[in-house]
Amino acid sequence: MVIDRRKALLYSSAAALRLLLFLGFPSLPELLTGRVEISTPVSSFKRLLEGFYLYTHNVSPYDGGVFYQAPLLLPLFSLIPPPIFAITTYFLYIALDLVSADALIRIAESGESESSRLFTSTRVGSRWSNLSIGAAYLFNPFTIAACVGRPSSIFTNCAIFFAVANGVKGKTMSSMLALALASYLALYPALLLPPLLLLCYDQHARTPKAAPDAPTFYSQCIASFLGSSALLLYMSYLITGGSWEFLYSVYGVQLLVPDLTPNVGLWWYFFIEMFDSFREFFLGVFWLHLGSYVAGLCFRLRRQPLFVITSMLGIFAVFKPYPSISDTSLYFAFLPLYSHIFPLTRYTFYLLSTLLYASLLGPAFYYLWIYAGSGNANFFYAITLVWCLGLSLIVADSLFAALRDEWEQQRPEMKGKEIRQI
């Protein structure tokens, strides 16, 4: 077996940095675990520990009203001996980051972002190297902070990486199983099913003579996804002692948003101020808004299904009910796959400055509100609006660059010329 020394150096240095933060600063994991930018009601490591405590004492973990995470996480953590529980979780989360980075590098190696079945960019070869893309993910401060904070969203991100990595290799069943696992853990990844179906189909249809029948192929994939999801739910039913109460705690909480703990998203403050009589209507509006992007992006960017997945991850980081910087790190992991279109973006400096501004002031405004008492909820919500504005404009600017790249491929004589939006 040939070992890539550069890849081994990348992984070992990333693991060493994380281990240094865990062991060299013992109070840091506890500090980051409690940060609202990292932990949400549906991904908090502290809440996971509360559910785990109830589970190990033969009490339903959902009786406490604070545990909203998938039941299959509980037997996983119950395998860890109590004397080495903390250090084992450190290594577990480090391993998840490394496995995710390896899947990301495999996605980059496929070349799907530059040349898909239906589209080949005119800028092939100008993208970052595969290891640079992996390094951008592993050494992203948001990725590192999320790893040290240990939210359960890391498991969801890892499953999404595997779903896409198997999709670009044409391993359809493995891809559907990984997506089912991600959807089981967090629900929202189910919206990635349409672009992932297109991605898997394109891999099988690269040779026209071997192209499968599209309706049959899609039906089989959807059946695999639903079957895997049903199996995971049934396993959860058995783990919880033959009870379906976990369905509301895991999925009902995300759909109905009863826990309005502050986070970096848009929902919590809006529904705090919302009159109860209008709550159901605006819940429907918010979810319809989040889901409405899927069809439009799949139709308009049919030739680039991987970019649809990338854009949807950015949209999730802004508009899902309980976002965190873990979702942002996932989007920023996929974005360098399209570094060849970065020169076509228009507002890179301003948008990165906006995110830096919000990243620095967000914790300060939260401190002024919660601890110093010299501010109120408007302080923190205002900076989350700036954060979400910056992220949404990055998604929009990258969409513009991808569409410009398609346009230049169709009209080569326009490459490099200035365009004006009318």
C-alpha cells in the first residue's frame, strides 16, 4: 500500500493541532461546548450528555425535554468506558474531521466540479490542488472550533461528505445510505436528495450506451433512501424500548421550532416576537422558503449537480432553523472545489470582511446581552443578521460566477469581457 506522504503530513498536523487544543487548554472544550455559535438545541454536546445519562440509567432520554438528538448516538457513546470518556470523545471528533477531509479530497480528485457529464468549464486546471482543498477544510477556524466544541452536527457533516464522495464515484447505494444517515441525524439533508440523484445518474450515464433508464434509476435510488431511513428509524424504535416518542423530539422540534434558544440563524428572534396565532403560518412560510430553492437550482444548474449541492449547503447555513458555524464550515469545505470560478466573483473582499466583522462582534454582543446586562437581544440578533447577509451574498455571488462560467462556455468570444446587469 502506497502512502501519500503529503496527505499523511496534512492529516497528522491537523490532528496534532486539535489534540493540542484539547489537552493544552483543558477549559477550552467546555467553553466552546456552551457557545451558541457552535452548539444549538439539536446538536449540543451538553444536551447529548444529559440524554446519555438518562439512557444509561434506564430512563427515556426524551423525558427530560432537553435532548433532541438521534437515538443511535446513545449506544455509540455508551461503548466508551467512563474513565476514558473525555479523551475518547476528543479522538472520536478528531477522527471524524480527518475522515471528512479524506472524503472531500476524494470528491476533488474526481474532477466533477470542473468537468461533469454535461458541462466542462473553460477554466479547467486553474482550481486549487486536492490537498489544498483538504487543508482549507481542516485548518478553517470554524472547522477547528466546531471540532473542539463537539456538536453532533459533525456526524451529520461526515455523512454528507460520504454521500457526495460516493455519488461522484457512481456508488449509488452507498450514497443513498449515507444521505439517509445524514437525514436521520438532522432531517434537513433530505433536501439534498434531488441534486444527489442527478449526480449519481450522471456518473452512470457518462457512457451513452450504458446509460440507465432514468425513471427506473431514480425509483431505485429513492427506494434505497427510504428503505435505509426506515431501517434507521426502526433501530431507533428498538433502542428506545419500543417507543416512537423520539420522532417528535428529534424531528418535530426541528419542524415546529419550540426551543427558541439564541443561535446564529434567523428563526429564533422572529418566533420570539411572533404572535401565537400567526406561528403556524410563518412556520410554513419559512420551511417553504428553505425548500423552494431545490427545484429551481436543479433545473437551472442541471449540468452542474455538485454545484447545486454546494449552494444548498450554503443556503442551509443561513436559513435552516438551528444553524451553527459547523454548517458554515461544511459550506466552506465544498466552495474551494469551485476555486476556478473565484476570479468571476464580484464582492469577495467585502463579503469576507463582513463575515470577519460578524465573527468578531458576535461573541462580544452576546456577552453584552447575557453577561454584562448592558445590551438586549437586539444586539445579538443584529449581528446575526449581518452574518446571514454575508453568507447569503457569498452564495449569490458564487451562483453568479457559476452562471457566468456556463455562459462563457456557450459563448467563448465573451470570455473576460465586462457584462452589465440590466
